[in-house]
Amino acid sequence: MALSRDKAETVGLQAVAWLAANDELLQVFTGSTGASEADFRSGLEDPGFQGSVLDFILMDDAWVQEFCLSAGLSPETPAQARAALPGGEQVHWT
């Protein structure tokens, strides 16, 4: 099931807030992306940035589970939200 763009942005914002509240994981994100804390704050409302945060969370099943549990979402929702945000389109190589 596809999410609307508005719902996807809401999930993206929830993901950003969840990551910001997790000091240890936030350090991993900033270290792996090169984003500074200022970049993080300025990207809060940017759907492209929200997508990058969802990409990061989707790298680890445990992170997905923790995020979904804290946000009251089904485990499929982050991937659905990512697909609806800029850069989340599925690439078909054939």
C-alpha cells in the first residue's frame, strides 16, 4: 500500500525526531553521512533529508523495530514512506 506524500512526510518527521532523541545513533548518522548538527536541524522539514534519515533507519531491522514501536507504526510503514519521498522511487533495471 502506498502512502500519500503528506503521510510520508509525517513519518519522515517522526523518524527525524526519533533519531534526534537517540544520542548514540545520531552520532552514527552524522559520522556516516558527514552531516553536522546544524545540517540536521536545518533539514528537519526537508522531505529529501527525511528520506535520508529513513534510508539510514532502514539499514538495520532493529532500528526499524525500535522506531516503529516508539512511533506506533507498522514495520512496513518506514519503507512505504521512503518510497513516497524524493529519491525513494524503485529503480527497475530491466
